[in-house]
Amino acid sequence: MAMQENMQQVYQRLQQAANRVHVPWEAITLVAVTKSVPGSAIEQAWQLGIRHFGENRVQEALPKISSLPPGITWHFLGHLQTNKVRHVVEHFQLVQSLDRMKLARALQKEGEDRGKVIQVLLQVNIGDEKSKSGFHPDEIEDVLVEISTFSHLRVLGLMAIPPYFPDSEAVRPYFRKMNGLFRQIRIPNVQMKYLSMGMTHDFEIAVEEGANMVRLGTALFGERAD
Ligand SMILES: *Cc1c(COP(=O)(O)O)cnc(C)c1O
């Protein structure tokens, strides 16, 4: 597999995008998205220096996580059913897809039971799409105020999956809106550290619009079968 070449290209494109907006590219966290990617390829990416990996499905992720280096930081990215919260709290370091209050309460309860503070990003349905989960942009402020009182949840930022356009330039206004939302939040106990947006198709635009965490699958591992 041409992973090393893919990685070099990704880093170069990331650097160029960061340069255009005068951001140090080292400040951008690259999360390698490994859904449908075998453990051997994840291991290879780890050897090449990638430290953050993201999975969408609990069932698929668990066996991979247990067979891979313990130093990996695992990000959960998918729609999480409350009956699987236990596994995610045990094996993942950041839940990027906190998309509803019911899940916030389930995570808080699991955190309390384990004496563990769970790090999360709020997923924002920035395009207000029926097909996507996430909080509506207008409710983010209230949701954050409420969650900031939860003893075992720590919000570290926002995540978005904007609408898809064949011309990736068309997504720019959505990223810009996310950045506006991200920057305007000032709530005690809520640290807006990560703005997670940008995938293979549009990560350079996301970086130009303020993303400091990008989630890349195809660009690193090639096309998926799904
Ligand atoms: C699959 C996925 C990605 C990566 O998508 P690519 O287009 O392959 O880079 C990023 N974020 C989420 C939430 C995903 O499900």
C-alpha cells in the first residue's frame, strides 16, 4: 500500500492550507479514520507516526483497539447508541459525536459509575440536514450551558459533518459558520479547544476556515468498499 506517499501528500496539503491562513500546521491534529481499514494498515500508520485514530462503529472498533498499540488516542466518530456507551467510555479517549442530550446523560452516568471524566466534542448539524445527527446550531449555547454542569463530561470543542457538494468550494460557508460559532462561545467550564471539521474531500477548505482537527480516511488509506 502506498501509505507513506499518501501521508506525505496529506502533510504537504495540510501545510499549504495552513500557510495560506498563517497557522502553524503543527497546531492541526490529524485524525486517521480507520473504518473498514484492517488492523495491519492502522499499525503501519502508527509506525509512520500517526497518533490519533477514529472509528465509527463500536462492534468493528473493539477487536482492532485491543490488538493495537496502547499509546493510540482513539476518537469515536459515529452515531452512538446508549446501550454501547460502556464500551466507548472504556476504550476511546474522545467522543466527537455527542449529538443529543440523551447521550450526554448516558455518558455522564457511565463516567460517574467509573469515576472517569469523559472528553467530548458536540456534533453540530451545521447544514440542518434531516439525514445527519447533531445539535442545531441555534441550540449549541444552551446545550453547552447545561452540559457544563455535568461533573463527568468535559466538552473540548465542536465537530461537524457539513453537507456534501461535488464542488468542495461550496462547503466553505458552512465551515465559516462553524468557526463563528466556535469562537463566540464563552461559558465557564467549557474549553473550546478543538474545531473538528474537514474530511478527504474538503479538509484544505476546512483548515482555511479555522479547523484545528481534520478527520481523514480515504486520503490516507485509499477508497473504501462501503
Ligand atoms: C468516514 C468519516 C471520515 C473520513 O472520511 P474520508 O472522506 O474518507 O476522509 C471523517 N469523519 C467521519 C465522521 C467519518 O464517518
